[in-house]
Amino acid sequence: MNFFYQIYYGFINFFSSPSRFFQSLMEYPPTTRALIFGIPSVLIAIIAITTAVLGQVSTRQSKIDSYQGASAKIRDRTRQTVQLLRYRSLMEEIPTALKEKIDDDLLELTEDELNEKRKEFLKEWELYLHKLIELEPSKDDFKFQLAEVATQQGKLALRRTLLDQLAPIDKPGFFKAQINRGDDMFQRKIYDKARRHYENALQSSPNYAPGKFRLIRTLVMMKDYTKAKEYIEDIYAENLVRFPTLFTLAKIVYQRTEKEVGVSKVLEQTIVIVRDHLEKNPGDPRFWSLLLQSYIESDNYEDAEQFIVRKMKDAKSDKEYDQHKVRLSVLYARWAIFTGPNGKQPDMEKHMEYLKKSYVNNRNNTQTLRLIAMVALGDDQQAAEKAKVLYEPLDDPNPTAGVHIEISSYFLNLMQKYKNAEDREKAVEMRDKAIHHLRQAHKKNANDNQVRNNLAYLLIQQGEDRIDEALQLSTEAVKSESRRRTVVDMTNYYDTYGHVQMAKAMALRTSETENAKRYFLGAISAFHKSRQGRPNNVTVLKAEAVCHRAVGNAAAAEKLEKRVKEIEASKNQGNQNNSNNN
């Protein structure tokens, strides 16, 4: 006790009067003096070391927090530039909700400036990630982010190195990296390795539905339908809305494992799931198509019709109502196929009824209109004659350009039938009706080059007073199309252009010889270009020969006429061989 008392007393003296402390200290034995000096020194050293260590830890953590914050910010700005670039490249308006989430300084940049900013941001993001990895080399998430940056920078070797570290094929590794590497292998069609990576990921996170979906997709490609079925049964009910492609995968798997019975089960389950989803989210367009497909594939047209009609009644806006009308049109079009000549339940009366219903519910559906015309035209002139009444109940006060084009095609088909029957009067009537509808289509869309081309070709058949209009239309069509097509792809345009210039030359032949020659030469040039796409077009070869004779080039005309004879002889020989074989 006396010893410890001496040490205690010594400390009191040290802090109260250092000079007295050192005087009294000399009175103590050497051992006691060493302890009095040594213990405080040790304590001071411990405090100093602890303070230094804690300071370093605090500084390191402060750096980590700072770099993480900076990294997160630059990552966010990088993703903003990517979102903006997507809309700029599509030349689409950026949604207001997205604008509110994007920094103002980025919204003002052009597409080129955004690309430069993105490169700058990626470099900065990469720098912060390298610093974070240096401070925390065992943190896999930083390495995975660096692999993401390397992907966007095109540094594929670095990306591969990082993913190899994070996602070994023989053990679980880092969950996100395993999924990423599995996606790589799937895209490269190395399905066995993709499967192993996905299975590794699911070892770390067994309830991760996106991983199971990817594995199902891979198993289907590997034709392991039994294993795929296990995963489908596990996630289908709760995740179909999240992964609509599951529907197609499930049909494939159940078709292979349970045949038609299995597919029917998938369709029934899908209808229940999707109807429930649409009751809560009626505006989700993806699942309307999925619901219609399920109904149609299960031949359940009546229920589908009732469901859509009810939704039309419940529609809260004109836009929603019109969307349901289009869906009803799609349903009726498929129903028409079901009851068509080659359908499951052929019934021509119902077939035409559903085609008309389809068109009435969506007058932009020119494909349905074409089907009506095809059914109506049939194979004989009588059917064609009866077909004229089909468009009467479909009268539209304001049809689209596409509808006018389809109707003009219908009348052109009739024109050809009457020509073949040598009924010139009826053929001219049908031609003039086709011209009327092409004019209407041209009024609604003056830049449609196919309409310009077809209208020009028909107009020259109406007489000399229509030639100048035809020439203007054909010239505009050729000029416009030549900006984006090659000569070989413009066969029909140059064919028309040649015939229009030839008609103009013929009209001027007796009154304006030099002008007529200029148009004949223009026609020759156009016909020559037309033949680059169809070198054996007899009609064009004959027309070009006429033009050559008109300008005094008999040798060229004879050469073309000889080619015509060869083609016709070859064709006749082929017909004769076919006849003998029959």
C-alpha cells in the first residue's frame, strides 16, 4: 500500500508543483522512480497510438463516404445522359415525369454534346471506383460497378477480368456478377455455361424471380423441359405480369411435356391472371394483347368479345374507348380467320360478318379491307361484280389515305378482270374509280410516292389532257425515291417514268419535234434504269424499242426486239414442256 501511495502522491505533486515533484522524486529509490516515470509514459504512448489509429480509421471512412457519394452522383448523371440520348435518337418528346428527374444543365445539350458528357462522366465514375477499390479491395459491389463502366466504355478486356473474378463458374461468387455473366453466355448461345452461372446466382439468392426467369429461358433453349417446368410452376402465377414472355415459354414447355392438355392449362391460368391485372390496370397495353392472344388460342371468342365490350362501356375517356374499339377489331379479324374457308369452323356468312365488324371498329385497318376485297373478288367475274356492293355499307365520311389506297387496289383488280374478259367499257369504269380513290389518297398524303407513281401510270391512260399532271407526279416520285433508294430498287418508278415521258413524246411528235425527241430520250433512259431491276420485262423492252425507232436508232431497237423474241420463245417452250408433263 505504501508503494502505491507513494506513486499516487507523486502524481499529485507533479500536477500541483512540478519543481517540488522533481525534488521529492530524488528521495525515492531508483526502482520507484522508474515506475513513476514509466507508467505515465506507457499510458501516454497508448493514448497516442489509439488516437492515431482511430484518426486513420475515421479518415479512411470519411474518404470512402465521400467517394461513394461522388460515385453515386456521377452514376446518376451518366444514366440521365443515356436516357436523354435514347429519346433524342428516336426524335421523341421527353416525358414530363422524366424531365423532372433530369438535371437542367443536361436538358439543354444537343445529342453530340450529350455523348461527350457521357464519356466524361464515365471517366470520372471509373476514377472514383478505382479509389474505392483501393480503399476496400474486398468490396465486390465496387468491382461490379467498374465492370458496368468498362462495358459502356468498350473496355471489354477489363470487364471480362472483373467478371471472371466475381463470377467463377464453379462456385456462387458475387450474385449480380453471376447473373451478368449468365446473360453474356446466353447471348453468345453458350447455354450450358449460362445455366451454371444462373444456378450459382440462385444459390446466393434462391428467391430471386428474375434469375429463375432467365434460367427457364435457358433451359428451354437447352430443351430441358422437365426442369424448366419446375421453375415455371414455381413463379408463373406471381410473376407473369412481371415477365410476360413467360407465357410463350410456358406454352412451349407444356406442349413438350403435357401436349394440348398442358397448353390448355396455361391458357386458362393466363386468362385468370391477366384479367385480374387488367381489372386493376385497364390501361396496360401489353396485357391486352396477351389476353386477346390467350382467348383466341383457346378459341374463346365470345368471352373475349363480352370482356372488351364491357370495358368499352366502362371507358373513362374517348381515347380509352377508341383503344378498346381497336382491340375489338383485332378480335373480329381473328374470328373471321377462325370462320374462314381454311379456319377451324368454316362459315362464309360469319366470315364476312366478322371482317366487316373488324373494319367498322377500326377504319385504319386496311389489312381487313384487303381481306374483304380478296373474299369478294373470288375467282370469277360474277364474284367480282357482286363485290362492288361490299363497300357500300362501309361508307366512311372521312376515310384515311390507306383506306383509299386499298379501295383503289380493289378497283384495279376488277379492271384487270374486265380486261381479261375483253370488256373494255367495264375496265375503263373500274380504272376511273381507282383514279378517284388514288386522288383522294394523294390529297390526304401528298408525299406518298407509291400513290404518285400509281396515279401517274393510270392518268396517261385517260388521254393527252392528263399527261402533264402525270409527268409532274412521276417526276416528283422518282426524285424523292432516288434520295433513299438505288436504281435497282426503283424498277416500278422508272417503268412509270418511262411510259409517262413516252406518252408526252407521242403527244408532241407531230407539233414539236425537238421536244418530242427530248422526251423520247428521257423515256429511253428511264426504261434502261427500270431494266436493271427486271432485265426481262417484255413490256419495258418493247416500249424502249419504240422510243429508239422514234429517234432514228434502228440498231438499238432491233437488238431489243430480238431480246423480246428470245424471252417469249423461252416462255412458250416452258409452257409447252409443262403441258407435256401434265
